[in-house]
Amino acid sequence: MKDIFDAFEKGHNEFLNSLNDATAWTPSERFTALQAQSTELSNLAELMGRGLSKSLTKITETHKERWQKSLSNFNQSMENMGRTQKTGGLFSAWEDYWKDASQRMVLTMDTLRQRGDNFLEHEEAGCPPVLNYDYEVVLDGADLPHPSCYMLLRIVPPRDAHCREHKPWKRPYIIIDPRAGHGAGIGGFKPDSQVGVALHDGHPAYFVAFRRMPEKGQTLADVTRAEAAFVRKVMELHPQAPHPVVTGNCQGGWATLLLAATNPDLTGPVVLNGAPVSTWSGRVGENPMRYNAGVLGGTWNAMYYSDLGHGVFDGADLVQNFELLNPSRNYFGKYYDLYAKVDTEPERFLEFERWWGGYFLLNEAEMRWIVEQLFVGNRLSKNEAQLEPGRNVDIKQIRAPIIVFASWGDNITPPQQAINWIMDTYTDEREIAIRGQRIIYMIHDQVGHLGIFVSSKIAKKEHTEVTSTLKTIEALAPGLYEMTIDDYEGDLLEREFTVSFHERTIDDLKLIDDGRDDEIPFAAVARASEQQAEFYDVCMRPLVQAGVTEQSADLRRKTHPLRVQRASFSSLNPFLGALPGRAERVREERSPAAPDNPFVELQHVNAALIEQSMDLCRDLRDTMYESLFFSIWGSPYMRWFGRTRQPGRTLKRKDELRNLPPVQAALMHIEEGGFCEAVIRMLILLAESRGNVRRDRLERSARVLTQDEPFKSLKAEERSFMLHEQTLIVEFARDQAIETLPKLLKTKEDRELASNVVRYVPGTIDEMAPHTLEMLRTFNRVLGLPSVSGDITDDPLLSASPLGTAQTVRLPEQFEDTYGKFVDEAVDKTEVKAASASPAPKKASPRKSPERKPAERKAPARKAARPAATKSAGPSKPRGTAKTSEEPAE
């Protein structure tokens, strides 16, 4: 009996551990193994039942609502038809509808013909980027030591657009579009897309595009080297500007992570839009795309189709898979919208189809890496991905801020895949802060995958805010934040948003998902995929390659259904020769039916029912996919089979974080520093007491840390070093950090000024939370100052400047959005420098801004944003005073 009770006291997963130990098979352990298997089967049944219940409930509710709406519209159209018949106008309404429908059909067919012509023209031109802007090639990847098909394009600002003038200190923006079967250009597809937002704000904009055909032998390592060369070229062209912002769209997002992780000294803030990084993640009952490898096959599929292409994978196959995700939209809905709105829709339809119908190719090595390392193996978030042998990609090496943009309406990259890599990479939010990292994420409620970086009015506000907020985001203390848009004002196109940043924990990220047990079966898929790929490579590949030639591969690409669809419905088709003339006459004689025509209403109802029926088939198919996936790969045996591919990266325990060298180095210097260190420490403590940071408070903090002396004299590396160091001190020695403030502020004048600066940032006392006010009182008590009273609404450092004339100081253009009342458009950089160099008036200012006092140690020189702080063996040397930067910091 004792063995039985011992078995019940053991964990449910002992079965997996016991199979690894050939000697661990006592009767008690055998009973535990059986119990574990039973528990695994019970958990699998619960998981499948939960997914099936959720899917069927969603199908029932969604389609019931749509059916009721269609039925209501049908009844309304019948009533309208009855009223029309009573008035004797039914036959006239039918004539109007028949004429309108015939004309719309002719115009729709002509638009499809134009799409086919555009496709052929685009293919003949080599599929250039579909950017809405003029551009010039700055650097061609084919000319690099490791050739690639990528190019760096400089976007030429349109003359007729209201764009701010470029300034030398303006931070450049580099946009990397996805190479997933389509061509480049979607990020600059519309005037209000990412490129348009950057140009409107006066920033130099660059675009990473690519040719249709990859270079011979091109790998993703070559692509990453090319992108690094592009960033260096942009830095060379803008020596006075901060490091460029790199924005990655979809698969360009994980490519941006590869770039930033392998070249941490190059990039500025990194923006990831709908980027799939944790590819196993998702919610049960949703996100069916992640099951494809387990149901349809893994890496061997990519290898087989690459062999059919003579070593080149055809992007049209990827596009076809994307279309199957939503067949009602891709095979019916978009064509019906064109037919129903043929007077206004063709231009938008043709623009999008020009990008959607541009099919690009990938080398077998590139496609295999993407499938094997990322989508099937999920190795990037587990720190197992290798760009090439011996070259691991560690996301922890990224030093620049990372902004992640995801959406609940994205069925290709759900928020879990865009965000879960954070909890897979870091022990908790404290480790993010310890490493000097800033990770900001935001999740939209509605916008779909393409809408994230195409001209979606819903998504536009996020792009605008990401672009403008980057100017102040680096003033945040290292850590994990969620960015929310709280309020807005103004018209849609000129709308201004109020943004706040909320400190988050890893536990908060877990709430985005519904648990991660559903990811365990993917480990078995990964192992099976590896074995299938090995079998195909050894046994099948030689036979397939023997039957493929360059000519047969080219013939397969030309006869792909998507290409044939467009080419056959073009001017090459002799049966369409009379269509352009007929369409022109229809446009001249166009007479659309009235919107309330009962036959038009009935047409809309029928179209809605057809689309709903296709959606119902899709939803049932996805439900079947999920059930089949877990039935095959979720059993106890398959969990055991995939055990070697299941573990993620080894994370440090929370109690081990204090022993990291950066933490120990910072704590050793807790009593060292001066006015700058003290103010930064107090601001971090203040932010910690608030838990979130409103945009206006962040702007005041950014102003103090970048535009006011003595902070303005700091180099960017010094400012980053101080923020990182003081964050570690506050995190691991909070009480001591407060108690040692008097040792940093030795004079009464410095203490009063530091207190006023810190009171200026949160605003008026009425706006402060109780814990914020209590923290300010604690500062004054420790520093021996009177209790907090009264509001400080003017910048104390600006009023205390040796200039003595704060009202006449002009700020550089990059702070116009934040501090517009201080900026004059006519003032350029020279005038700013002249104002700074002009002698101070004799009028005495309230007090002088303290000169930056040297600390008792020197910040080590470094290229990366986060230094490796070390303590010298000899006596500590004072830190040298930084030279005043002639360029305004952004």
C-alpha cells in the first residue's frame, strides 16, 4: 500500500522522466508511469474538448448572427420589391438593374484584364518594388562580398506633399518588407503608410527591397550581412543623426531581429510589425495556420518544391497557401466588392493586386532555414537558431529598444506569436531591466495582418504614434512596458493621440495566452520533421532531382495556377480583344441602378450568403485541422517522442540575477556620482512609484535628460550608461538608493535644484497619485529639504540656465511635436548653436545650473549601448567631463 500512496504523491509528468532512466522501474515507479499516462490522456481530452467547444461555439454564434442579418436583409428586399410592384415600378426596376448589372460585369471584366496586363508588365520589368514614391538605389547587395538580391533604396520625398524639411540630426528610418512570396513595397504602399509617416515628420526614409530572383548560393546569413551593410551606409550618409530606426514587417520583423542580434552596435530602436517569432504559440480554437506543418508535412515539403524548381522555391506556392487561409475573401469576396463598386473600386483593386500578384523566388537554403529553424523548430525564441554553423542568434544581445506591434485581428501572426518570445527569452521583467533593455508592446483590437502595415486607417494611428514617440521612448528606464493610446482629438487624418506607458511583468504577458500546454505537441512535429527531411534528403531527393531540369522548373513556374489565372485574362487572350472598346463605351453610357433598387438589395443578400457558406466550410476545415493535429501529436507517446525538442533556453532563477556582473558592478558604485546620477535615480524611483508613464510626463522627462544642461552635454552612450546603472541600483537596493542620495548631492543648492527638477516631471500636485507625492516627500526628507508644497510648472533647469533667457531659447525641429510652443520654424541648427554660445545677459537668474560634477570613476568606453562595467584595480579616477554636443540630441 505504501507504494501506491507514494505514486499518488509524485508529479504527473514522472512518466517522461522515468523513461530516460533505465533503472527507474520499481513497482511504484511503474504505477506512477501508468498514472502519468492516464493524466496525459485526460489533459489531451480536456485540451481537445476545449478547442472543439470554443470552435463550435464561435461558429454557431458567428454564423447565426450572419444568417439572421442576411435573413433580415432578404425580408427587407422582399418587402421593398412588394412595394415597388404595387406602385407599378417593378419592371422598370428590373430593367435598371439588368442594365446596371451588365455594365458592371463589362467593367469588372475589363478591370481583370487590366490586372492581367499589369501582371505581365510587372513580370517583364523584373517585379520592381510597388512603392508609391520615387526612389533611388543607394547600395546594391549584388556588389557586396557576399552577394544577395537585396537593395537599399532612398525614398525621395514627393514635392506636392506637406513634409517637413530634412535636418542633419533627424534620425533615419529603414523599413524592411517581408520576402514571403511577394515583392517589396507594401510598407510604402500608400501616402499614409510607414514611409509616409516618416517623411511627413521630416525623417530620411530608406527601404530595403529585393529582386525577384535570388543570387546563386544566397543564404539568410548573406541577407543579414547585406542588411547590416545597408545600416552602415545609412549611418555614413547621416553622421550627425542617431542610429537609424529599423522597422520590420511580418517576416521582415524576425529578419530585423536577426540583424539587431548579430549587430547590436548598429541599430537604433527596432519596430516589429506582426512579426512571427514564437511560431508555436496561439490560442486553442484559433490560429489554425500553426498546425500546417503537423498536418501537411514539415521541412521535406519545402525541400521537395525547391527541387521541383531546380533549387529555387517558387513564392507563388506560399501565396497560394495564404489565400487558402481565407478562401471566401480571396476567391469570391474581393471580386464581388469589385463588381458591386466597379465605379470606385478598380484603382484600389489594381494597386493591391499588383503587389499581391508579384511572385518572388527563394533559394532552397533560405526556405529550408525559415521552415526548419523558425516555423517548425521554433528555434529563434529558444536560442537555438544558427544563421550558419557556429553562429548562434541570441535575442538577448539586442541593446536597442524593441517595439512590438500585434493585433487580435491578425490570423497569420496572432499576438501570442509576436510577444511570447519575451517570456521565452527573459527570466522576468527584472532581467530585461538588468540588461539595459526596453521592450514596449501594443496590441490592436481589430486590424488584420496586412492592415498592420498597409494603409489601414485603424492601424495608421499606431504607426504615427510609434514614429513620433520614438523621440522620447529612450527616456524610459529599462524594463517591459505596454503602450496604450488613451485619447485623441482632431479630424481623422490630423488626429493627435494621448499615449501612456504602463509597466508590465512577465505574468502580464502570460494573460495574453490561454496557457502553453498546447505548444508541447509541436516538439514532436519538429523531431518528426527532422527525420522526414533526412529520409527525403538521402532516399528521395536524388530521384526527384534527376527528373528536373532548368527548363522543366521554368515551365512549372510559368504554368502555376496563380500566374495562369492572370496571364490568361489579359490582352494576350484574343477573345478579350473587343473588351477595352466595349468598356470605354460603357463608361460613357454608365447608368447605375438606385441603391434602394430591390434587385440590388437581393444581389447583396445572395453574395453575403455565398461568402458565409465558404466561411462555414473554412471554419469547419480549421476545426478538423486542430482536432486532427492534437489527435496525432498530442498523445503521451508523441509527447515522449518530442521530449528532446521541447525544452526552451535555460533561464536564470530570480535569485541568480543579483549575482550577474552588471548588477554587482552597479551596486559597488551606489554612493558615487553627482547631480546627473542623482536626478536620474530619483526619476527612476518616481516612475517605479507610478507604475505607468503618461506621454506628457515622459516628454518632460525626455526634455530634462536630453535638452537641459548638464544632461545635454552628455553623450548618448553616457546617458544610456547612467540610466542602466541607476536602474540596477534602484531594482536591487531600493532603500539604500534613497538613503545615499545626499552623498550624490553634497550642496544645498544642488539638492534644491534636483528636488525641483524631479517635482517638475510629474506635473501639478493635483495630478499626482498619492504614492507619487509620498515619494517626492521622501526625497525631500532624505535630502533635508522642506516638505513638498506648491506646483512647479516651468522647467527648473531651463530657468536656471546660464543663458538666463529661457523664453528666447529655440529648440531643434525634432521636438516640435512635443514642445511646439517653444519652436520657431524659421530657426535652424546654426541659430540654435548661436543662441547657446551667446553671452548671458547681466540679469541674474534665480540660480545657476550646477556644472556637471565628475564622478569618482570613469564610464568605460564602449560601442554598444550597454557597457560592461568594470572596476579598475588601482585608485578610481574621476570621470571626464563630456564635450558639449553640437548636434541637438533626438
